[in-house]
Amino acid sequence: EPEVTQTPSHQVTQMGQEVILRCVPISNHLYFYWYRQILGQKVEFLVSFYNNEISEKSEIFDDQFSVERPDGSNFTLKIRSTKLEDSAMYFCASIRDPEAFFGQGTRLTVV
Amino acid sequence: AQSVAQPEDQVNVAEGNPLTVKCTYSVSGNPYLFWYVQYPNRGLQFLLKYITGDNLVKGSYGFEAEFNKSQTSFHLKKPSALVSDSALYFCAVGSTLGRLYFGRGTQLTVWP
């Protein structure tokens, strides 16, 4: 069964550094999402992406965040200058309407 | 605005007993409802969904959920719990191609 894969599984970074989280969605899916889950809290929507542009973003997704699909397969989330409060699990999802298929997540730890 | 409530942070049941994990929702229009399960250090795994049709939905691993429009609920159930069912369960509501709104999650513990 096809699946969404995310790399790395765990990333530790210093505050203020840039990080790029990578996702390979299921091929032939066209809609992609990023969610995050701060430890012990609910899963929160960050951004949705369709046809190489952002279709919706939450209030969490500020100027420090960006997404792109540089090569038609990978779907990346970049955090320009990480803060301690960015520490969370980040999940990528690709959509076959209306079902979302999630990757295993990247645990980001900002120190 | 759309929202999901999972009123119980924890549910504990004995193996072999029936289990219920509660979920209520608030949505404008027709809801699309989902249950996902998360095992430790793993991603979100799809269990089942309600889009339209029969109110009783059957999913993976023997789970089922009943859509109740009047009570705006979508409780997850299983007739006989297994220790391996112990995990974090998330209810979510969404609309076509829209984002999913997740509940806070319910930790299910099934003891032998």
C-alpha cells in the first residue's frame, strides 16, 4: 500500500537555526498538508498546498514558515529561524479526497 | 466554525470488554468524520470515516463508529478490546478538500 514518507524522523536544532522537513507524498495525490502536534496537545493544522501554491494556512503559519514542492515529488516545510516553541511532531499528509494519509512524522526538538 | 471535542483524556478497559471512545463535533454543513490512531513514535493511522450513507461505519481492526446527527456525535466502539488496541485515538472533522480539525486525543489503555 502506498504511503507518505517523512525525513528525518527526528531533528534536533539550535534556536535560531533554519530547518527543512521533507515529505514524499503518495504519487498522483494533488493536495498536501502540514500539521503539527506539540507534546501532549492536539494535532493542529498548519498549511494546505495545491497546484504548487498555498491554498489555506492557519494563524500558526507565520512568516517564519514556508512550503514548496521543488522537484514535483518532495514537499518541504521550512522554518527559517526556529524558536523553542516550534518543538513538536510535524506531520505531512497527502489527500485522496476526502481521506488524508499521514506520514510517520518528524519530531523537531529546538534547544 | 468547525470543532471536535473528545471529552475523555483517558479511557481504561479490561481486555475482552467493550470499549467506547467519545467524540462530538460542531460543523456547518454536512460533516466528514474520521478516526485516527497513533501508536507511540508513529504517525497517524486511518481507522475509519463517515462521509454519507449508513450511520454505522466499520473500520480497521474491528473498530466501528456510529454517526448520530441529532447528538452530533461519532463515538468509536469495539465489542471486545485487545491489549494491542492501547494507543492514542483522534477524532477529526473536515469537509471536502478542506483541512481536518482534530480533537485533543484520548489515550486508550487496555489491561490484560
